Amino acid sequence: MKTVADTHTWLGTADPEFLDLAIAEVEAADPEAAVQRLVEAPGLLWVCSQRSFAALAQDWQVVPPIFLRHICPIHQEWLLSGGSLGKLSLSPDILGGIDPGLSFSVQTRLFGELNFKPFQVNQALAEQVISATGAPLEVKDPQQILSVVILALADGIRVYLGLSRALQNLSNWAGGIHRFRRDPGQISRAEFKLLEAIQVFQVPLQPGGRALDLGAAPGGWTQVLRQHGQEVTAVDPAELDGRLAQDPGIHHRRLSAQAYLASRPGQFHLILNDMRMDGRDSARLMTGFAPHLEPAGAGVMTLKLPGHRRLQVLQQTLSILQGTFPVVKARQLFHNRSEVTLYLQPLQKAD
Ligand SMILES: C[S@@+](CC[C@H](N)C(=O)[O-])C[C@H]1O[C@@H](n2cnc3c(N)ncnc32)[C@H](O)[C@@H]1O
């Protein structure tokens, strides 16, 4: 198979609030990298690195960055004057780099005032790919992705386009923006945060598993756990939403997590923690609960990062957890607000 030339120019995406930490991650991986914030596109970084996109992507597949949410290469670039897009023609190099045996998707992100929509660009480019290569289009879970980023500038339009394997991008979703359909029965927006964590970390959820939800009220995470067939012990001094009251699979303990820990809880397959408290205190509580986690179980916790000294709080929290949990993964998820989500495993599982 002919592969599209590896590039050293690429785009990175992070939450605008954590862009400085994402830049630090790029610089740690490649101290020679030139990194620019794109003012027209909050949260977007243009990078020209000494190491190639493929080399960095390979490293980050093994140990993903925390704040850099998505990366995509730049193989073609246009600067168009005026406000209209016209016809974008994929170069022979890009078309030749598409593996006809692998599914593909086009993911377009637009920034600023533009008179067209992402789906129009997706459709026009997907047609070119299909007629030139015959590769199957698979929007949800593609194996290769054509990433398109279009910026409205004061005097024209800039288009970046690049081809990569989905795994290289750190997320299958355009820019790592993972949207879920809003369920009319949703109890809290926090539900999206857990749904995203389940997918990103591939949280094990065997049917009939026992889950402990610390800081459960009003009950969004508890509801998601029930939808995944878990029996839930929900710990929170506050009330749970009334819609959960009749569910025999939910055991509400109206206690603080500290008091519940002192009451000799049983064993759980999953321990979740979305408590609103200092991250280091929250981590110490998770280590206290570790003996109550089954060996093949897992923990998920959100870690609030205060505006000041947030890197220090993150590092201190990770070092508290690493003493007890051999595997600690951290990602700043799309649905996190001023926080990151941590995934904890008491034992390294053989893959
Ligand atoms: C962000 S809310 C949790 C939202 C919940 N995950 C959901 O999906 O609905 C934080 C909760 O942590 C609880 N909390 C704070 N400190 C706690 C403690 N020491 N023990 C138990 N719960 C606590 C609060 O009462 C509050 O309900």
C-alpha cells in the first residue's frame, strides 16, 4: 500500500482552559517543536515538530497525553480569498494514501463565520474518496480519517487537510468532541462525563456487577450504571432524584464517603467518585476504598483542578494514587469542566 508522506506539521486540540498545559505536553514530547495558538480557533494549536506526526502519535498511543485531546496531520493547505469555498480537490498524494480496504470518514471542523456547514464539506470530499478509491464510508467508527479544519480569516478562508489512521488521532471524534444524544430522562449533565469515560477508558461493566458511586447525588452516574446493568450503592448525604427512588437495584447510603468507609463496606467491581472536594483528599479516600475493589475491578474519579496551582494538585493527586493503583490513566475529557477524569486499576490486566 502506498502511504501518504509523513508530515511534521499538524494540528492539536485541547480545552481552551487547558491549552497552556497541552502546549507543555507537546514541548515535553518534542522540545524543538514550534507551537502556535490559532487565535481564530480557540483550543486549536498549529505545530511544526522536529519529530514526525507518526512518531509522536505512536508514542501517545502508548502513553496518551492528559490535556491534548486530539491531533491530526496537515498534508494539504489552502488559503482562499473571499468567503466561498469553491471546489476542494484532494491531491493525488492524499487519494493514493487512502487504503481502499479500510473504512474511512471525513471529519470537518469549522471556526468563525462561514456560509457552509461541515456536512457539506464531508459529503463533497467523501464522494471524491469513494470514486477514486472505493474505500467504504463509516462515519461512526472509521479506520482512517480525513481531517479538515477550516478557519474564517479577516480576508479569506484557510483550509487544513490531513489523512491519518483513526488510532493516531487520540480520539475517533472530530477534535475529540464526543457528543451524546440527550436522553429525556437525564438526571444530570454529569451523565455525559461518565458515558465518555466508559468509552475512552473502556471501563469494564459486566452485567450484574456491583458498583459503588461516591458523591452520587442527584444520581446521574447512578442512572448510567443502572443502564449498564450494575447494582449500585450510591453514597451521598444529599438526596437522589425522585425518579430513582423505586429502583431496587439502587441502595442509597445517606452518609459521607468517610463515614461509609468506616462502616465496613463490601466488595465492588467498580468504584466511582465524582465528589466535589480537594483532589488530594479525594485520592486519599480512593486509596482507603482500594481493599474493597475486586482485583479485576476498576475505579473512575473526577479530579477538580483549581485555577491556580492546578499542575501541582494534579501531580500530588497522581502520586497519592500511584502508591496503591499500579495503573492510573488521566484524560481531560470533552465533558469535563475545569477537571480531568482518572481511571484506576488495582492490577495490570494481561491483554
Ligand atoms: C458533582 S456532584 C455529583 C454528581 C453525580 N455524579 C451525578 O451524576 O449526578 C458532587 C456530589 O458530591 C457530594 N459530596 C461532597 N463531599 C462528599 C463526601 N465527603 N461524601 C459523599 N459525598 C460528597 C455532594 O453532596 C454532591 O452531591
